[in-house]
Amino acid sequence: METLLRRAKPVRGRSWLGGLAGRLAQPRIRRPMISLIVMLVAWEALGRFVLTNRLFFVPASDVAAALFDLAANGTLLLHATASFKAILYGMVLAAVIGVSFGVLLGTSRIVSDYTEIYLNALYSTPLVAVAPLLILWLGIGIASKVAVVFLISVFPIVISTASGVRNVDRHLVDVARAFGGTRWKIVRKVLMPAALPFVLTGIRLAIGRAIVGVVVGELFGANAGLGYLIYASGQTFDVPNLFAGVLCLAFAGVFLTWALQALESWLVRWKPPALED
């Protein structure tokens, strides 16, 4: 009997490992992992056997060693902190102003008539071209980088929010009015929840533009940041450090986009799930 009880007793380690293996076996996790491994192997082989000139290309292992060295001596933390501070401040400012103006644009025909032409013109203009001017006005500190990130990120948020507000079912608005809802209550309890998927999509699009904006600002003038690291490494032909800076920005974009997708799936639980194969 004691032997049977010992056999029946669950093993915590095995059950934890089994749960982890089950999660890793899910297609949404397994497929990106497989593609990442294939890409890294191809990168390593390309750097070892095809593009062997270290002034133009390096294997993935060299980039991993450069990342380790930069992290060990604190250089990576210094540059990453400078860049992500600018991205955070600029994105928060862009989200607050972009959502507010987008709601106003979507609910007011007068505001739309007066401003939409300028909004479309600025959205199609390469705003990174004004980065040198912003650096001249605000200096090479964080203020100019925040301004660049804000200008390049705010327009997708404004346009997506306005589109979401305009596409809300009019019957919902009519019902809210019939029950005595004020304009502010309709915006807060009807328009904003219904337009939330559009708002989050705009913020997700703005994240990629924010990363581009902070790099452009740091390329034109900075004393720290991942863009500065990339520029300085390119000037000294330090290709491993250059690729290390690019990889940090790429992984930051992937992580921020994934985090926003997770937030969207939690906030918009009423939205029907996408089809899976």
C-alpha cells in the first residue's frame, strides 16, 4: 500500500516541466521559435562561410559576444536607458494628446473640416527631416529626442482614434442619448470603449515609428543612446557593436508590440477571437 501511495504522489518538478513543455508546444510559441533558430543558424553560416569580411558582416556569435561585453561593462545599460526614456516620454505624450485630439476630430465635424487637411499633410511629410532643427532648438539632451518621438508617433494615434470613433455603431449613440446621456458620458461610456481596438492599433503602429524617431534623433546629435552607439560603431567600423545596437532596438520593438497585444486582448475581451489553424 505504501508503495502504491508513493507512486501515486504527484511530482512537482515533472508537472512544472510538463506544463512548460506544453506551453512551448503551442503553435503560437513553437513557430516563432523555429523561425528564430533557423534565422540565427543562417546568419551564423552566412558570416562564417559566405560574407567573411569582418568590416561588412559578422556572424551571430560575434554579435552575442559583443552584447555580453557591452552588458558587462555597463555601456549597454547606459545607452538603452537613454533611448528608452525618450521613447517612454514621447509615447506617453503622443498617446495622451493623440487620443484626446482623435476623439475631438471624430466627434466634431467643425474640427475635422478645419484641421484634417493639415493632419494628412503632416502625416505624409517625413517628419524626421525636422530632427536637426529640433536638436538646434532643444539641444542634444533628452528633450529633442522626446520631441522627435512625439512628432513621429502622434499622427497614427490621432488618425486611428478618429477612425474608430467615426465607425462606432450609431444605434449605440442613439440609445445612450435616449436614456439622457450627456455628450461627455457618451464619449466616455460608448465611443471610447467601442473605439478601443482602433486606439490600441494606432498606438501599436506608433511604437515602431517611435523607435525610428529616437534613432534618427540620436544619429543627428546625442551623447548617449542606442542610435548614438550605432553611429559611433559605424564610424569606427565596429560591426559587432553596430549589430548589437540594431538587435536591441529590434527586440525592444518586438517586446513592446507583444506587450500591447497582450494588453489589447485583456482590455477588449468582448472582441471575438481570431481564427486559428
